[in-house]
Amino acid sequence: MVARLIVAVLITAGAIALGFISYAFFTSRSDFSRFTLTEGRGIFADDPTDLTSETAPQVGFLAPDFTLEDLTGQKVRLSEFRGKPVFLNFWATWCPPCRKELPQLQAFHERYGEKITLVGVNWGESATTVKEFLERFSVQYLNLIDERGTAFVLYRLTGIPESFFIDPEGYIRGVWIGPLTTEEIVKGFARLGLLKESE
């Protein structure tokens, strides 16, 4: 009886501690409260005057820069793509919503790849695993390997998939948690004036 009571107390204490940690994490993201009250799964900075020159992984700030290797071992830096909009997507092979999203991302790349750079960042897996997986799905857009979770931590991700709409100057103009369709990506860039839906 005493042992059960001790276990129950420990579980309750753990749940309360986890609640406090989660609350502290989510409230530290200044875009989170706006996110939950606006788009449901996405938030956008439509007005360019709302942008700030500070760097942070949230809407209205310059996108934090990072360097990761692609599937061939070549180092790629995010800031290399300045001058063109970027769709930055964090994912993993074991994530069911990510798998569902992959064909949508490939379709977007095939249609708009000349206008918008699509960059996938795989979290926590080896280049061999990712390459074999992407070949099965005929994915051709650029994918980077974040085996140690460096970019994942830098962008303060709460889960995957999570995507960032980045403008040509490097500002994060939109953040979306969860899978997207091709049409939702197009609408996101269109509302920012970075793409025409009719194109």
C-alpha cells in the first residue's frame, strides 16, 4: 500500500514538473500565443514593417543561420539562398505526418522550384537512411542532415513537421506546425506577395 502511494506521488510530481517545463518553454516563444489565436496551425507576418533585424526562430525575425551537410556530404549554409524565398521544412523518416507531406512538398518543388528554394532538414538520422528513404518516394529537392539536432535546437522546434516561410532578405515571414499541402504552401507565399497563385 505504501509503495503504491509513493509511486502515485512520484507520477503526480513528475506530471506537474513536466507541465511547468512545457508552460515555460511555450511562453518563451513570443509568437506562440499569437499562433494559437490566429491561423490555427500557422502564423504569418503580412506587413513588412513588422520585421526586426534581430535574429530569432520566430515570425518577423531574421532566420537563424546554420550549416549542415546534404546527402552527398557537401556543406550547405542557409544564408546562401538569400535573394530568393525559401521554404524550410523540418522532418524525419519515422514521422507519419512527414511521410504524408513529402509528396506535397515534391509537387510544390516541381511546380515552383525555380521561384522558391525548398530545403528539407532531416532530424536525427544518418545520410544513408535518409537517402534510401527519399529515393523510395522519388524526392528530388534539397535535403540536409541534422543528425545531432543542431538546427532542431536552434529553431526551438516543438515537434515535426514544422515549416518556415522565409523571404528573399532572410526574414521568417511564416511558421507552420504540422503537415502542409501544396496549395497551403502556395497560399502562404501568395499572402506574403512572394508568389502568385495563378503561376
